[in-house]
Amino acid sequence: MLAVIGLVAGVVIGVLVEPTVPAVLQPYLPIAVVAALDALFGAVRARLDGVFDDRVFVVSFVFNVLIAALIVFLGDQLGVGSQLSTAVVVVLGIRIFSNAAAIRRHVFKA
């Protein structure tokens, strides 16, 4: 319940404050959001499977975001940033949909 309260508080603060993202970091924000969603869906699936561990979630969350941002950064340095961004989004998207399917099976038993 504390996590839900924190999530709602964070969304409300973000809407009220309207933070700006520096131009240097803007290419990495969508990738970070997709990586964070992957960790979140993985945590929900783990919770439904009965194997959720908060430490694993935090490490997975931070690690996914950092690795995804690093891959995009390296792609930018090599001049293939958009291709690597697409690759990261595809891989994480597949994981998100896989976890969403598992969650659906748990919730709806179908």
C-alpha cells in the first residue's frame, strides 16, 4: 500500500511541478521509462507468482534503466543511436508484453 501511495504522490508532484528535462538527457528519457516499465511489470508478475523480493525489484529497476541508457549512449557515440534505441525498445517491449500475458493468465485464469 505504501508503494501505491508513493506512486500517486509522485505523479501528483510531477503534474504540479512540471519538471523540465535538460536537452542532453531527452533522448534517454523514453528508454528509461520503458526500462522502468519492464521492471514494474516483472515485479507484478513476481508478486503474483509468489516470488517477489523487494531487493531484486530495486536492483532490477536501477540496473535496467542504467543499462538501457548506457546502450543508447554508446549508440549515440557510435552514430547509430536511433537503431540501438529501437533495439532496446523492442527487447524491453517483448519482455513487457510477456509479463503482461503472464499477469493476465494469473488474474483471469485464461
